[in-house]
Amino acid sequence: MTGPKNLGRHERNAVPEGKTPLGRVRGLGSAHHGGEHWIKERVSSAALLLLGSWFLVSLLLLPDLSPSTLAAWLSGPFGFVPMALLVYLSFEHSLEGVKVIVDDYQGDEGGRLTWHVVSLFLHVGAGALALFALARLAFGAAS
């Protein structure tokens, strides 16, 4: 009997260079850089869950939601600091998520770089504006 039926399992699947199936896929797997994004997303998700819960409970405990009450609440350290963390982490978490989407769906390297830069500028700009507005409200500059 002739042909591939007489060959062993690895010999039957071997490519002309003599590589095994494992050898053919080496170098095609993880680049060992996704773990950091995964951990960062999970930690920021947990922090956002806690800060979001704090925000809702704090709003429910306020006597009313008038601008003067909110400004008084945000002018204290237990209002301003967690709120600033909530704003910062929201934009950071969003940026990490957009990076993953761009990496998954943008085919060429130049396009990925362009979208990463655009996304970074948009997130930093919007986050800075949000923190600026929060600081103005907390420190009494808003009318």
C-alpha cells in the first residue's frame, strides 16, 4: 500500500519544510501584550462599579438636587475626590475599550495608529473639559 495512509500522524500532517502542525502555527499566537489591557479593563470596571454605586447612593442621600446643594456637596473632599476619580476612570476605561475595538477591526497598521491618536486626543480633551467643569462647580467659580 502506498500513499499517506502508511505515515505516522505527524508525518501525514507535515508541510514540505518538515514542520509539525504545532510548528506551522508557532509565532501566530499571542504577542504577550493583551494581558495588560485585560487586567486594566477589569480593574477599572470594578472601580467604576464601586464609584458609580457611591455616586447613586450619594445623590439619593442629598436633601434635594438643586445646583446649590450639588455645589456644596462637591466642594467637600468626600464629594469632589470620588467624583473626579469617577470622571477620570470613565474616560480611561472608554479609551482602553476603543483601543481594543480599533485593534480588532482596523486591518492596516497605519489606520490603527491614526485611530489610536484620534481617540486619544478626543478622550483626553473631553476628560479635561469634564474635570475642568467639575472643578469650577466644586470651587465656586460657576454661577
